[in-house]
Amino acid sequence: MSVHQRAKATVLERPRRPFRRGARALAALALAACAAGCWVPPPAPSVGRDPSDPSARTRPVGYRSTTAGYQRQRPAEPAPWREQNQSVGPQP
């Protein structure tokens, strides 16, 4: 029996399990995700006063208009293009 025929016979006799490796990897990933979710870091210590304390003082809130710096841009008549080009071009 040649090497080629032995390899072919080995492949044909072997039971086919195409998802075996993928299932193991998926199970390992799920186990790692569950293990990572079990550990929760302790909460960070709060600095200063407790924000849930109703007697805690806060800074006063001021009002600023969102349209305070707005300038209305009305349509203007077009100026002659030669004058506009000369005003922005290099000066002699």
C-alpha cells in the first residue's frame, strides 16, 4: 500500500467533527467571560462631600444665553468683482 493510499484511508476512516475545535474555543471564551464578570473592582473613594447628601452645598447656577454672540447675516448686494479681487490681492 502506498503512502498516498494510506493517508487517504486514514482520512476516510477518521470520524468527522468539523465544529469540535470551534466548540472548545467558544466554551473557553464563555468561561473566561463569566470569570471576568465575577470580579468587580471596589468603588473609588469619593473625594470631598457625598453628592447624595441633600445638605451638600453646590455652586450657584448661572444663565448664559446660547444666542448671545449671534449676528444676523442678511443677504447683501454683490459688489463689483474687480474691486473685490483687488482688495484681497497683493498690494503693489
